[in-house]
Amino acid sequence: RRPGQLSGGQRQRVALARALVGRPSVLLLDEPLGALDLKLREQMQVELKAIQREVGITFVFVTHDQEEALTMSDRIAVFHQGRIEQVGTPAEIYERPATPFVAGFVGASNLLEGQSAQQVVGSPGTYSIRPEKIRVLEESGGPDEAGEPEHSSTTGTVAEVVYLGDSTRFLVDLDAGGRLTALQQNLDTSSEDVAALRGTRVRLRWHHRHSVRVPDPS
């Protein structure tokens, strides 16, 4: 085909091949997949990672898509207002954010602060808790906190339910103040099941290790 007749994925492959011909020591890719639809974007992510491993060239990949950054990177640098907030592996950036900005910017996160943190976590400060780490239980049927000292537990009211197909996002207003978002896989539930939880009382529970202390910005 002529260049103008190539699909988005084919154009990306041609551009990448031309860039690699000269065997550069570093290759800058600035939002290379931004114009592609989701399925093709995911396919190209896999191809790019395979090509990078094969040719052994350092790729500097610039993206505003946090999920894409986690998928593509061996190391990530998070920038905010012209300065680097944190550099680390995807797991370090996601599991142990160094600042409140990183905790809120990379992926979905909850931040517990002030009096809410004191009551729920038992210690003052700012804590990041990822939504997928939180279990949503019936208020009366959830495990007793004293019986599982390695877990944090708090109660609240479901303010909103967002059905995502494979999972559901729950926004829960806490009795202790503030709001937590929990993400639950729809293993045995339907959209009708989860929608019925709006306005109900629930207990949220997660392991202590998932309450990650976020250092105050200096």
C-alpha cells in the first residue's frame, strides 16, 4: 500500500522500522500510540515491548496514560509542574508513592488524611489505599476488627455505584469522615445486584500493609 493507505498500526510499524535502521543508542517515542483505538493500542504495546527486548535499545516513552506507563516501562519518572516527583519501577510507583501527587495521579487511589486517618488507620498522617485492595462487606456480617488485628476496618454508606462490566467501583462515605473508593470484581454479581447496594450500609476492610504512608511534600 501507499503510505496514505496504511492503517494506524501499519504506519506506526513503518515509522518505528525507519527509526531503528540507524541503530540509535536511545529512541524517543513521544505519545506514539495516542491516535490508535484501544484494541490496536494494546496490541502495539505488546509489540513495542517485544521489539525493545529484541533490539536492546533504550526506549524513552512519553505518555499521559498512566496505565500505559505502567504497562510499558521498566522505570517510570513522574513529572509535576516541571519537576520529577518520583522515579522507580512500575511496582514502586504504584504500590509506594513518594508524594500525594503521585498517589493520586498514577492509577486510582484513596488518600486518608487528618482525623479520618487517625480514626481509621490509628495514626496521623496521609495514607494511600488502592481501591482494589479494599473489600466491601455487609456492615453486620463483616469480620470483627478485633478478631483480625492485621486488618483495618471502617464503616460507611455507599454513595454511588459505578458498574464497569468486569468490575464495580463503590464510592463510600465514611462514618469517620471522608470518602473511600473500592473496586470489586464482578465474579458472581450482575449490574442489578451491585446497583441495589447504593445507599446501603457497608463495612470496608483491607490489610494494614495496604495503608501506605505518603511522605509530606517538602
